[in-house]
Amino acid sequence: MSDDRMNATVTYGLLAAWALHDLEELATGPRWIRRNVPLLRKRFPQVPERVWRAVESVDQREFTAAVGVMAAIVGAAAVAGHRTGGRSAFYQGAVDGFGLHGLVHIAQAAAVRGYTPGSVTSPLIVVPFALWARGRLRRGGVLRPARARNAAAGLAVAAGATAVAHLVGRRISGTR
């Protein structure tokens, strides 16, 4: 595979893998939340009530708008990766955050002992893509060393980007 083809597949592949994953979340998220939060509230009473109220307040319009905002963030990371031949710290952090967030989805499904939005595509697309992309970047000599603090930062950035996406999504959708 040529370097340009590999670069485009690895870098824009992030956006493609993310889109497939978020299609699952779009199709199932808000409906799953409405149906399952009452059960989860009882099962996990240690979770603060304000968290449950925040989760329940997300409707389909807000969720869809938030996915659109996240698409812009992931798209920007993919472009940065492509423009730098995969060297961009933003791109590599996005790949790491994406893969780690897939592990969070798998852990969520294990915690509830069943399906959660994103738990099907996480082991089939998210985690394998992140591992594959990291391998390609490593073989290309551009992968930054993996450190525990980078993993923590990747998860924090993914969580922060999700929060920002929902805040902007709430504004765009006009939900309260």
C-alpha cells in the first residue's frame, strides 16, 4: 500500500470508524436511556441524582446535534492527521481517546450485564481500528510513545469533547 494511501486510510479511517460507531449510538442512545435509567437508578444508588437527571434530559434532537459537533471534532483530528502524515498529536490523541472510549463502552455493558449504546461497535470497530491505526503509525515511524499519562489525557479529552458536544448540542437543539 502506498504511503499516501496508507496515510489516508489510517487518518480518514478514524472518521469512518467513528461514523459507524456513532450511527449505532444515534439509533439506540436516547431510547435506551429513557427505557433503562429508572432501572439503573435502582441498581446503582451511589450515583448522584443530578447525574441521572442530566442523562435523562438528553433528547434525540440534542443527541443528534451533539453527534454533529463531535463529527466536526473527529473530522478536524482526521484532517490534522492526514496533513501531518499521522504525526499530529491531536490526531494520535484522538485515535487513543477513541479506542479507550470503546473500552469504556465495553465496561459499561459489562457493568449493566447487557447492551448499552455503542457496545456492539466498540469491540468490532472502535478498539480494532485504534489498535490497527496505532500499529500502522508505529510501522511508519510516527507513533508517539504510549504512556499512562497520555492514556489518561486521551480519556479526559474524549470526555471533555463529549461534554462540549452536548453543551453545544443543547444550544443548537434548543433543549433545556
